[in-house]
Amino acid sequence: MEFSCRELSPILNDSFYVYYEKMRGSESTSSAGFLTKFSFTIPLPNNAGEDKRRNIVAHEIGHLYYAVLLLKAKMARDKIDIGKIVNGDKWLAILYDYMTSNDYEKEADLIAFFILNERTKFYNRRTTPFRKNLFQILKGLK
């Protein structure tokens, strides 16, 4: 996702990064991400469990992904060449509007579901050989 955002330079910085930050109790009123030209910060409630944090991160990445997709589509429709943009503030504002719109909650949920599904498949493929070896070791202990 970071590489896709970096391609939008000069709208987003070419060293753009995504990170999450655990918030203290009173700061955790919202889980909406904070977008700047340089980064996307996802605040996580300190008292949330691992599953809840994973869901929040996936959902917020879904928002960012869909907003970038909409922005690229708008630029293509308007025939805007990214290399000719001098000041990306106008386009950053459009991207921010896409991210904060409540019209795209379902799309963000769908992308989050896909992210979590792919993560599960990745870890299942990664742990399958270990589980087989562990089963053989435990079977030999009888």
C-alpha cells in the first residue's frame, strides 16, 4: 500500500509510510486514520484485543486503498498527468475527502475482509509444514 501511495508523488511524499500507534485510554475515542502528505497513522485503542486491532488496521487500510483507487480514477478521467502536478495540496484534499466520506464504509469493510482472508491463507501455508512435523513428533512419543 505504501508503494502505491508513493507513486502519487508529489501529492503524497515519495517516502510515504503507514504505521499504527497505540493510544492511551482518553485518546482512543476514534479509530479513524490520520492522513498527511508524509504518512497515514492508524490509532489503536490501548484496551483492544489483538483481533480488534487487526480489524481496525485492515479497515483503515481499506479506506486508504479505496481512496487512492478513486483518486487515480479521477485523475485518469480528468486526464491529469501526475508528473506535471506542481502543488499536490488540492489533490491531497480530494484524497482526504474520499477517505473521510461515510459513503465508502462498505468498500473499506470489503477490502478489510480480503486483507484478513489473505493474511489467514498466508499464515496457514506458512504453518502447515510445522504442524505436520509437530504431529509426527507427538505421534512418535506414544
